[in-house]
Amino acid sequence: MTDRETTADAENPEKGLKKGVTNYGDKEFSLFLRKAFIKGAGYSDDALDRPIIGIVNTANDYNPCHGNAAQLIEAAKRGILLEGALPMVFPTISLHESFVNPTAMYLRNLMSIDTEETVRAQPMDAVILIGGCDKTVPAQLMGAASADVPAIQLVTGPMLTGSYEGERVGACTDCRRYWGKYRAGEINAQQIADVNTRLVSSIGTCSVMGTASTMACVVEALGMMTPGGATPPAVTADRVRIAEQTGRYAVQLAKHGLRPSQIMTGKAFENALRVLLAIGGSTNAIIHLTAIAGRLGIEIDLDQLDAMGRETPVLVDLKPSGQNYMEDFHKAGGMVTLLRELRPFLHLDTLTVTGRTLGEEIDAAPKSFPQEIVRSVQKPIYASGGLAVLRGNLAPQGAIIKQAAATQELLEFEGRAVVFESLEDMAERIDSPDLDVNADDVLVLKNIGPRSGTGMPEAGYLPIPKKLARAGVKDMVRISDGRMSGTAFGTIVLHVNPEASVGGPLAYVHNGDRIRLSASKREISLLVSDEELERRKRAKPITPPTVERGFQRLFYDSVTQADAGVDFEFLRPKVMTDKVPKAR
Ligand code: FES
């Protein structure tokens, strides 16, 4: 045993099938009964004496992003058996972005509870978490962090790109681009129907640097994934080999008892945040990393994250910030190509699931070769600031903008507010020919935050009003307390905190107010006096919606704001023990 490791034996003499027996008041009888039942499935004593590796199966007919889960499970089992352990597959909730109502975000914490409790409750010495679609990986790592059983993340991998009339297309940056063209009258109903069949060419997760790809990349940097595991497309041999290797590493994790809390340290989260900035990753990942870190008592300091952003170049040329797709990133060498370039910015001594450090894994990876997807630090896509943290009287506790996917001329902007009070209000009026709106206005959408009753949807990407879209307007400054898909683009201010539904200043923006955005000054301001804001608050006090029963009640009673990861308060430790990134 090295000093990096603890042994499961030392901490927990009960391993494998003996672990956590069911309460009958007689432990030996409990084990006797457990063995009797599992033997009904044809297992031998030899098999049952081995270390057990759980495999979380999130295959689900509603989730095409996980359409290869069965193949990955077979490969992971092969790796486990080759190392002499016993694989046991079990299901949890699975969430697809487009199939759950109101949103996958609303159910992320429920999936994390499902993962935590099933991993903790059933006998396993380590667990392989098979996830991929946006909220699944954060949910699984939140659960794994809380259960603190040795765990390794396996993602399903990105889908392949397709083509439409000779143009390469992929979900879902191009979904939004083509939908924008349709709304602007640039393509007709038949053409948009044809595109619909071309955008998603295979099973797997979205093919751009959306939330799923972002989470895969940051989790590899975090050390919780087999090296090289973030980028292989879902339908490739590389993806299956990663699954087999993941099975092998899971057995080693079980033997050495290396736990998520030993891997996901403050320094490891700094590496993950650094990668998030360098890939021009999804704004959602800030919320998810905050939630995962929060489970381990680690806070994410938004101001220091912003400082980190100022010195971190965007290096990966993928949509929506750049031009290419995940399969191109994989062909360019995948994550190690980026990590090598980022080396001076990283903590190289953080542990990974292999038992080796991140620096050792970078050194052990195949040599680099000429490629054009990952730029050098000297020739970045953007010199700094993929993401920025804004503050001001409109967002006293912060807001996020993805500068790398914005229209650069709009990043310093002052305009008149055109306000929508809710999703319904927006749906009703945004395309009305009578809407009083101009290209140099600021669109404001209220009441789509965590406590709004909407599930904090990815509606922060407000559509350009039809009459402006038809006049050729492609982007406007848009502000909300909601989220935006990682695949979206535009000058969009998100996660305004505190949200409107709990009485944040956003609730008191009126049509015609002036709003100033200055990305360089990190400012988002409502140009209304403090006295006037106070007067508006007194005139219209806000009470968040109340709910009578069920998970909805649990959600609205317990959910935190964006700066605490939109997690449930009772799932986070009472005392936070670390805060990252540290000032440099
Ligand atoms: Fe599943 Fe995009 S919808 S990853």
C-alpha cells in the first residue's frame, strides 16, 4: 500500500457480498439469505467470493444519448472479469434533455439521490457510472461523492455528425442555427423537416462542446475517468476499449479503496475549472461542478473563477465557440492534447482513478502530432475568458456570460429593456407584430430560476423576435435567471442571482428601463436608482410559488440558488471546508 491509498480492508472488513447486509437482526443469517437468493441466479461460491464491481445501467428507450449502454456494459464486464472480480449491473433513473418535463435539471438531484442510495445500499466494492446526457454525469458524480464508494465515470461518448445539402451538421448548435433560419423565413417547412432527419446521425451525446461534452472533458481533468475516455465517439471501437479498460481500473480502485473524496480534491476541481475555461465549455458546467464540489464541502469562488478566466485562453476549436465537432477533437488526440498544452496551468500532482497522477498520465500518453483542433497557448481561439462572471445591481450574487459564444460588439452595450414576466408571457408575445422591440433593445426574461416552478429551463436563449429575425437580426443581448444549452450561442446573460421568483432585482425590471452590460468591466446594471428599486419592491412584494406534495414539494422547499449548484440544501454538508479556485 502506498501513502496515496487506503485499503478497503483496513476501513471496512466487510467486502464483496458481505458488505452492508440487510437488517434482520442476525448478520450471519442476513448473509446466508443473501447468498441463497443470488444463487437462484446461478452464481457459484467462487464467483460470490470475488470483489464486486457495480455497473450503473442508464440504458433507457427514452434516452438515445445512452443507446450504446448495453455494449459498454458488456465491455466493462469483460475488463472486470479479466481482473478477477464480479460485475453486477443495476439500473437507476436516466434523463434525456428532450424527454423529461419540465426539465432534466429538475430531476438531476433526484437522480443523484437514486445513485447515492443504490450505490450505498447494495454490496459493491467499486462502481462504474455509465452516463452521458447532460444531467446524468453531474447527478452520478454528486451521488458518488456523497456515497464515497470507489467510483469511476464512463461516458457513452459523442454522436457522429451528419450532412445536409453538403454541409456538415450536428446536434445541437446546428439545430438552433437552422431553427433560427426557419424563424427568419430563410428556409421553408420542407427544408426544416429534412434538416430534422440529418442533425443526429447516431446514438451518443451531442456532437459539439455542449454540456455533455463539457462534462466529459472536465471529469477527465478531475481524474474520475479512464484517461482518454472523454472524446471517443459512441459508435467507435475506441469507445468500447475505454469501457473494457474502465472495468479493469474499477477493480484496481476496489482493491486499493481509492475513494471519490481522495480524487475530487480542491486542486482537482481547479484543474476541472481550468479545462472548462480552455474548452469554451458550457455555462451549465459551472452549476454542476459547484454541486459536485459542494457535496465534498468545497465551494466554488465565482470571483476567483472569473480571475482564472482572464488568464486562461480558449484553445479548443469546437462549436458553439469554434467550428468543429467532438469527433474531430478525438482524432486530434482528445483531452491529452489539451492537457499537454495547459500543463503550466494545471496541478499535475492530483490523483486519478488509475492510481497515478494527472502529470504521470499526461507523460504516459502517446506523443503529440500536428493537428488543428487544439490550438497552442500562443495562438488561441480567444486569448482569455471563455466564461465571465458579471455583477451589478441586477445580479448582486452574480451572473454568467459565455463570452466565447457571444457577438463581440454586443459585449459592451446599453439598451432599453423589453421584459417578459414568464415563459408563457414570452411564448404569447415574442412573435407578435405589435411587440415594441428594436434590434438595439435588451430582452429580459424573468421567473425561470431554480425556485420559479419551471425547473430552471434552458430558455435563457430567448428567440430573436420574428419580425427582427426576418429583418436579418441574428443576436441581441438577452438576460434571464435561467440557463442556456451548452450548444447555444449569442450574447446571453444567465443564472442571474438572486432569481426573480425569490425577489431578486430582476423581478423589478420594467419595460423601458435602461440596462448596461460591460463584459470588460464584468458589469450587469439596471440603470434605475436604489430609491426607485426600493419603491418597486415595496409596491409588489414577491412570494415564491408553494407546492403541496411529492418531489415538487421537496424541490421547492430545498433547492439552492445557482451559486450553490441548484442542489438541495440538505444534501450539502453543513460546513464547507475549502474554497476554490485559490487566488494566484
Ligand atoms: Fe443528450 Fe445533448 S441531448 S447530450
